[in-house]
Amino acid sequence: MQSSVKSHRCPGRIATDQSRRSFLQYSSAGFGWLALQGLLSDKAFAGRQRLQNLNHAPRAKNVVLCFMDGGPSHVDTLDPKPMLTKHQGEKMGDRANARKSQASPDRVWLGSPWEFKQRGESGLWVSDLFPRIAGVADEICVVRSMLGELPLHGQQALLMHTGRILGQAPSIGAWVSYGLGSENQNLPGYMLLNNDWVPNGGMENFGSSYLPASHQATTLRPTGVPVNNIVASDPRELQRQKLNLLAQQDREFARQSANTQAIEGAIANYETAFRMQSTVPEVADISKEPEHIQKLYGLDSEDEHQRLYSMQALRARRLVEAGVRFVEITCPSFDGNNSPWDQHGQLKKLHEKNARVTEQSVAALIIDLKQRGLLDKTIVVWAGEMGRTPHTPKVTEGCGRDHHVDGYSIFFAGGGFKRGFAYGETDEFGNSVVADKVDIHDIHATILHQLGVDHEALTYRHGGRDHRLTDVHGRVVHEILESV
């Protein structure tokens, strides 16, 4: 297999990769490539190498994805719909035009229990459910016209992460790591701050698929030891001897195998893990952070779930500082069975719980990155895999909202995205997109663009064809980007 960026887009990468990789594989059963990987992981060398992979000047260097698993309600957070309150309890009738979601003429409209207000100097609409996000309204760019494909958690989560509803493709984090690498030789390019909950779709959401295994997510847990075996049980010299022995054994195996790439990936992971032992414990330890920073993120909360999420959000900032290219934070599940934001019932109670757990830390991350001069170079993404229906079977005290992919909201901060800005429009009930529709492929293309990469140029040959994150889709949504 070979990797490439199309020659008419970036000729240096294709020529360099093919000739160097070929020479090293044939000259040393593929293990000369490991030495090259070591060079590429050196910060100074990697910085020069990445310039060959860029298609234009980047606006950002890092991404933090705050994944709101389950689907926050757009009409209760970022997309105000006063008509829902006016017509609450009335049947949808012939307005049941959201064909992909759970819509029928007998369902009734459900108004939001939270009040919307215009926030900051920009006047961006944010509901009272998000008081801390409201405080950074002038920093965020809301897209209100997102369209999904299927109102199912697993398929939509995989679409959000891999661009495919069936998965079987690399995660966006893996693509970013593969295309740009990490800025720190002691850390992977893609790290997952998991909160003891794996979204529907499983770990494939964070996998590398046919890309080299070294680009899959490395997980940091919120409790206990952040990474297994991160504290060495052997002296460093003995560990080095063990790694050398493993490399020797794998070299022998590679001579009998046609798939040297998988072996290279395993060895590269061994080497990264070896170097991580000196860096991860320090980066994961937030105890030395100033008290006011810990309070900013919510680490003084009485809510255990909020404290854990706050810790992971603070770690995300530290990982960005350390040079990790793509960081994702997942949400904790309160009962271990349902996706956190999946409120088919008890909408008010449980959406408030989710907001309390996450939104202070997301706002703090934006504030903290800005005050450190990192926000301009970091893309913060807040997104679920879908939204919630603006209607329900029956209005009751404990009613909720169902799955909705015909129009929902996400937001960005930093990284060259417009500030205090809303793009796109759903109809007066929040039921369907009526202007400026955006899909996940467009979002992926836009993120890559801000990182300096043309989404059509970053490809990987697998199974006889060139694959890319956006497949044959995607456009850069320039309307939500600051002019250069």
C-alpha cells in the first residue's frame, strides 16, 4: 500500500513518500522505515516535513472535538423557535415534512422550557440552558442547518467521525494525525479523553481502519491510571532491550509476510508507547494547575460527573499545548445504558444535567485557550451526532424529544471561524433546513481546510482506489470562515 497527496496538489509529498518508503522497505525488510518514523517524530524535523503536506497556509494547528453523544436539542440550545411555544400541543398535521426523522401528522409541537436571549455584543441567540456558553457567545460560530442521513445513534456517530454511516473507515482524528502528524515526539497525534462511555458505533468511531495503526486514538481515562502500563515496571534500559528484541522478532516475521505495513504500525506504536511513559503522566496530572483555572473548568463542583468532565477538558488544553494534533472529549453516561443527551423522556431534567456537566468546561476551554494565545490556532468543535425533534407524541410533565437529522445545530470556536455568528436556517418550527444546508462531509472539508489541507488532496490508496475522509462529497463552507 502507498500513501499520497495527489501530485497536482502537492507534488513533494507523493515523490518523497514513494521513493523513500520503497527504498527503506526493500533495503531492510521494512524496518528502515521505523528509523524514518523516528526522524519524523522529532519536532524540528516533523515541522519541516509537514510543510510538504500543506496545500495552503493553515489558520489552525490543532482540533478539540467536544462530542455531545446522543443528540442535544437544537431548539432548546442554539436555534430559537418561538412558534413552538405558541403552538405547543397542536398537531403537526401537514407540516410533518421531516422525512428522515420520527415525524407523523398526529405528533404535537413541544415548546422549549428554556428562554432564549441575545448574548454579547454580537447578539447571538443562546438559551438559558447554556449560561456559560452564553458568556462566550462572541467567540462561537453556530451552524443551524446541519443535515444527517439516518436517525440512528450508531450510524450518525460513525458518520460524524468517519464520514460513513457503516464505519469501516478512518476517524477524522486519524486522518488529521496521518496528514499532519503530532508536534510532540513523545505523544500520539490523536488522543481520546474518554469518560467511561463508548458511543454507539463503538471504538470504530476513533479507529484508523486502513490507515497505519499508529494514527488511531490513544485513550486517556478519567479515573485511575490514565493509560495502562504508563508507569514502567522495568528500568528504562531493560525496556529498551525488550523493544529491540521485539523488533528483531518482527523483522524475521516481516520477511515471511507480504503485509509489512501492519508490522511497521505495531512497532511504531511500541516506540510511541515507550516515549509516552515520560510525558503522559505529567500532561495528565492537573494538580499543579492554579486554583482559579481549576475552578474555571468546574473542578470544584459537587457533581462527580462534572468534575470528571472538567478534568478531561483541562487535560485537552494541556494536550494542545503539548502539541497533540487532534483531541476528542466524550460525555459521561449517567446510567451506563443510554447515550448521554438522548432524552426521549425527562427532557428538562436530563438536558439540564448534561448542560451542568459539560457546558462550563467547554466555555472554560474557549476562555483558557484564548487567554493563552492558543484559540486562534485551535479549532474547538461542539457537536452531537444529531438533534432532537421539535415535536413529541404527547405533551406531559416528563415528555421528551426523539431523534432528528433533518436540521440541527453545532458550533465552532477559534481556528479562523467567524465569531458571534450564526449560519443556516431551519423552518419556523425547527423541523427542516430551509437555507444553507450543511452536512458532515462539508464540516470535515472545512476543518481540514483550516488546517491547511485540501480535503480532495489528502488521500490513501487502499483496495485499489484512493480514499479520502470526505469520499466523493464535501465542500468548504467559506461563509463561516473569517476572511484572510
